[in-house]
Amino acid sequence: MSYEQSISFIAQPGGCLTGQIRVPGDKSISHRSIMLGSLSEGTMTISGFLQGEDSLATLKAFRSMGVEINGPDDNGKVIIHGVGMHGLKKPETDLDLGNSGTSMRLLTGLLSVQGFDLTLSGDHSLSSRPMKRVTDPVIQMGAVIEFNEKGTAPLNIYSDGNNQLKGIAYTLPMASAQVKSCVLLAGLYAQGETCVIEPAPTRDHTERMLQGFGYPLQVNRLDEQRSKICLKGGGKLIACDIDVPSDISSAAFFMVGASIAEGSDITLNHVGINPTRTGIINILREMGADITLSDEKEVGGEPVADIRIRYAPLHGIHIPEDQVPLAIDEFPAISIAAACASGQTVLTGAEELRVKESDRIQAMIDGMKILGIDCEGTKDGMIINGGEFSSGTVNSLGDHRIAMSFAMAALNAKGSITIKDCANVNTSFPNFVSLAQSTGLKVSS
Ligand code: S3P
């Protein structure tokens, strides 16, 4: 067993969550601010940058391609001296992106014709995640990329300065912001127009930020669900400062924890509430949660608010499928809420959960069964009958969101819960244990 795998969390039962906290910066926006800032003209400052291993992997990748990046300092301030669209240099080694799917998928598009060859690699989990979903469209555009027969990393990208990308109109086979972003970022370097048609709304940070950096882009709603996003290659990005809101995906653990623990009353400050990310609020409210928003404002093109959650009894629901992409990272936490709700909760249309940092359907079902919950996994979701958590030892399978979700389960458990393989909590929420302790969760590592 490696040192990494040996980190376990132990969560003692009971307690409740109170106080006011600010969870770390948004992971998706942190990645994108490094990418666009590096390619922009001028110097920009990021505040509230997430100092987790995933976004730091993106930062290190651009540093190793010759971009001067200062920080992050203790407050998450980063200064980037942009090199322009064509200023990146060949890195001396492979770009090791660790556990970060967002880094690998977005960089596959962005780095596909930089005029130098490079290799994108990652850890064991990232090396088993599907990459053909991004290599397929970029190869259609003219990129030359080699990968293994399973369609997984490492990805070898060949660009000798002679190959050119051509714009395409690409219909996403699944609702994925990573694939959408990959194609749009490749489109910045393509001849003519690149369009992406998405089957359902997914997080739109790439679109918002490109516009914030002065890059023209058109978004057309085709119907209730589908949109077409188009841009023309050959433009430039103008440096612009970014204030990263707190990550609603990190806030989600506290939203669920407070909803299941009697006596809880917690406020989460300055959380991003972009409507393409608020499925967690909509779903919990439909289950009966008491959630109120205040101090709503817009910061750098993204809406933010303070979110107050007070304990309220929850009931099971059939989760509306249109909420699935809007809460795609929150289902480990939502499963914990469902296990504490009265009645049955049914999740469908969520097969994408099987190819996240772990198979999140299997990981949650296995852990909840160990803890005495009557539940089962289906091809594209889960059926969870509300009950009470007993004590036991579960495995996070190295997945940060599984680990933090089971830590919250202890608030409503009869005995302590031990969670194995928790080192990857550092990918998205490095101060989770101390921040959660400060609100009343009896967790230690
Ligand atoms: C992300 C998109 C989502 C999400 C991931 C971050 C992004 O993935 O699960 O954590 O920053 O674009 P998919 O695009 O695969 O849905």
C-alpha cells in the first residue's frame, strides 16, 4: 500500500453543523483562469484560486510551457504574465496532470496544434478514464493524437507546425462541459468556425470566461434543452482579472450535512450559483431542505451568493433528469441525503457517474450497503431507501467526493465511520478536515 492510500478519515457519530464558512475556490473556474490567462495578452490577477492538486496541476503545466506565473500566495492570489495565443514553449517532460480529468480533457483541445509534440499523462484513475470523447472531435478537426487501444491516456499529441485545425460543427454524444470546452478551445486555433451542439445545458464557465477575455462567441438556444455555441478561430484573448467564487461542489457537502443533522444552521459565503451548477440546491429543496440565498451579486461574470442551510426533514424523490448535468459532481453527497430521507429516492439518466474519478454509483452503493442502507445501483443511477447509517469502514476508492460524502454521513449515524484512501481530498478541498471540524463535524485524519 502506498503512503497516499494509507490516509483514512474517521468520523465520529452525531453533532450538527453551525457557523459561517467560506469553502475553497471553484475548481472549474480555477483551471480555466490559468489556461486563458496564460494565452492572453497582458498580465492578469486571479484571486480566490483553488490551491488543490487538480488546479495546481494545470498551473504547473503552463509554467512548464514557459508561462511566468507568480503564486499562489496564502490567499489564493495568482499573477499570470500571458504569452499570447502562440507563445507557449515545448515542455521538457510529459505534462503530468495527476488526477485531473478537466486538465487533461481541456488541454487535449488547447494544446493540439501548438507546433510542438507533447504527452499528457496522469495517475492510475485518470489513465483509466475515457479520452476518446475528446480525441475523436479534435482528430476530426485535424489533430494528430496517439493513445492506447482502450482510448485512455497517456495521450501523445503531434504538432510539427505544419498541421492545421479546421473548424467543425460537433454534436456532443453526452452532456459534458469538458468535451464542449475541449472542442471550443481547439476552435480558437482552427480555420473558420467551430460549433458545439450540447444535448442539455452543462456548466458554461468556458463560454463566460472567453467572453470575459474579449473573445467573441455566439450561443443560440435550439430548444428547451439543446444549445449551439459557435466561435471563429484566429482571435486573441485580452488579459482580465478573475475573482474565483467558492465552489458549489465543495459547498454541497455542507449543504447535505446541515440538512441531515438536527440543530444545524450554517452559512456558506460567496458561493458560485451559476444556474448550470445549482442542481444541488434544486434537488435538495425538492427533497424538503431549508436553503435560503442572500447577498446575491455578480462577480466577474459569475453569480455568487451566501447560502444558509438549516436542518429540515428530507423525503425521497425521483430526481428530475434535467437536473442531472446541473448536479453531476454532487451525486455522492446527494446519495447521503437520500439515505437519510424518508421513503425512496430514484436517480436515472446518470450513467456518466460510472466514469468519474471512480465509478461513483458502485462506490456509493457499496459504502452505503456496508453502513446498513437498503439501496441498489442500476445501469444509469441508483435506488436508495431512506434509513439510518450504522457504523463501519468504507472505501473511497481514492475519489475525493466519495470520501467527503461519507464523512458527512456520520452526522446521522449510530456509530463511527472510517473512510479509507482519502488522500485525493487534496485535489479539490485541501482544508476539508479542519474546516469541517470548525463547523462541528467530528472528523479526523
Ligand atoms: C467539469 C465538468 C464535469 C465535471 C468535472 C468538471 C469541468 O465533467 O464532472 O468535475 O470543469 O468542465 P463532464 O464534462 O465529464 O461532465
